Amino acid sequence: MQLKDKLSFVLGVFLCGTFAYMIGRWPNDFFYKFYLFLVPIMCLIRFIDYKPKGWHYFLIDFCYYAGAIVLMFIGFYPKSPVFYRLAFMYANGSLATSTAAFSNALIFHKFDNLISLITHPVPLVCMWNVKQITMYEQKDLPKSERYFINHPYDESFFSKEALYLNFVIPYGVYFLWAIAYYFINFHFKTKKIEERDYKTLFRYFSHSVPWAKKIIEEAGPKKSPYVFMGYHCIFFTVSHLFALMSFYSNTMHTLLMFVWLG
């Protein structure tokens, strides 16, 4: 075993132990401070690791965008109904299903696997803790003493406000990312990505995932970007349905979390 793997093992055990202790001992305060410290540091380490390998374009994928929104909710806008809905839907939607889709596993001696846990399942666990533990325990406190907004347990799914927060906002913010991602990968940086053989999620699917490779090849070079973005939107939509189930049912929320975590 290489020294890097040994150090990764020690760090992995330490981080997992610290994470478990924090969420168990201080689930309503210090855990969130630890989360706000841990996630940016781990993402920075990934960028430093990925840049020399030409993998850094992975860091503009939706997972990091969604993770940043969770960070903004926890750290800056904990009483915003818009940021709460965004953070919850993304963490329990695309990030949750990506945990299963990419088979994220806890392998202590593989540092890259540890960071993948930070980008997918950790925001899921964090938002579960927000809704199921902190919001529940603070719901009867005066508004000035609560850290987070209260969960809208009496909200009607078909009310105008709910439809706006459940669909217009999440899809609007998603499409902002999708448009930027499309132009960066398929217009502004296309030549640079191809010349330097940078790895992107699109190139990963078109070369390393058999079923996706077949579809993209049949679409051809001109249509393949649209096919890829269309697939991503479908994946987002299916994932969003699971997030909605979790938002309106505590039982489904906990059950689905265990399903995604395997």
C-alpha cells in the first residue's frame, strides 16, 4: 500500500469518526459549522488533485453546483424558504440518486472516494438532519431563537406557493446551470477540452458507459450535446420526484435516504 493510501486511510477514519460524533453530539449547531468547514476544503483538495490530471471540468457538474446551494442555505440563508427548498430538493434529488448511480462507497484508503462522499451523500445526510432533527427540535422556539426556517408541514402540495417553490424555482435554478454548462462544454471550451484531452462528464459517458456511448454515437457529433443535456434533464426530473416524496413525508424521507446510502 502506498503512503498516499495509508494517509487517506487515517484521514478517512478520522473524518468519518468526527462526522459521526458531531452529528450525534451537536446535531443542531457545531455539526453545521463542521460541515461548512469540511465541504469547501475537500472540494479544494479535489481541484488541486484533478487540475494536473485534466479532470477539473468535472467540478462544474451539477453535483458541485447543488452542493454549493446547500452550503449557502446552511451558512448564509438558513431562514430563506427559497434556499431551503432548493437545498432540500437538490440534496434529496440529484445528489441522492447520484449516490446510487455512481456507486459511491466508503473506501478509507481511496481518497478520491472519500471526496465523492462529500459531494453526494453527505449533503443528503446534512439535509435529513436539518429537517428531521434540528427543525423538529426548534419548531416551538421563538423565531428569533431558531437557526432555520420551520418546515411547512401544513403546506398543500397544490397551492400556488408550493407549486412555485417545488417546480418553478428548482427548475429555474437548474436551467441556469444547464445553460452555462452547455455553453462552456460545447461552445466556449470545446476546442481546448479536445486538444488537451480534458475529461468531462459528457466525455465520460460517451466513452466509458456502454449504453450512453451507443446512444451518443447514434446521435452523431452535432446532436450528441443535446441528447446528453436531455438525458441529464430527465435524470434531474426523476430524481426530483423522489425529493418531493421526501419533503412531504418523514417516513419516505428516512426510507429513501437508507435506500440511496445502500
